[in-house]
Amino acid sequence: ALFRELLNKDFDLADTARFALGPYARSLTRSQQRQFMTLYREVLADVYADRLSQYAGAPFRVTGERQIGDMTMVSSEVVRPRGPPVKIDWQIAHRSGRLLITDVFVDGVSQRLAQREEFIGIIRRNGGQPGAVIAALRQRLQQEE
């Protein structure tokens, strides 16, 4: 619940969702866009909560920040009892007077780009129908119940 609140408040979900669908985002009807955003928000919360829960209780620290164009990259790490620290970078943008997270990099892997590759793959395997992502997200949520 706490992560869902953080996601809704501090992530640029609209931008992330459009990016995840790539050029197919414009092909969705208004109804499909609403369905996608609702499902996307739920799946994203589950994915991040699941990935980050494996580090619960481990020390977390911010290690620095740097500017990349108009974005700020905040570097952090989770120190695990065994193995090297997990590096987590938070890409932050200024949007409408607010700071919003636009991507999370876990050990250098962009979660935003990984989602895009997954969604584009689903669409292509289903004859270029962007609605296929909605069905896939709905199925993923049902499997997690």
C-alpha cells in the first residue's frame, strides 16, 4: 500500500505508460487508454513492490546525484548481507513544477525500457494489436491473485 502511494504520487505514470507502448500508444481508443492505465498502474506497483521487497530490511543509502540533460539521476544502493550491493538509480524529471521519477535502473538495467520491450513484443506477437497488452496485463494480475 505504501509503495502504491509512492508510485501514484512520485512517478510520472502517464509518460512512462506512453513510452512503454511506443508508437502503439496512439492506436488505443480512449476506453482502452483508461483500461491500460488502470492495469498498468496495478502491474507496475506489483512488479516494483516484488522486486524491491527482496531488499526489505537491508541498508539503503543515496550515493550521489548527477545531471543528464534536463534530468537528475539519483544513485543509491542496497547493501545486502551476502554479495555486492545492488545499485539503484532513479531518473527524475521536473514536470509541472514537481519532481517525478521517470525511470528506475536496477544494476544498470532500465525498467522503463524493459517494459517497453515486453509490451512491444506482446503487440507484435498479436498482429500489431495494442489491445493485446491490456489482455496480457489483466491476465498477469489474475495470476497474482
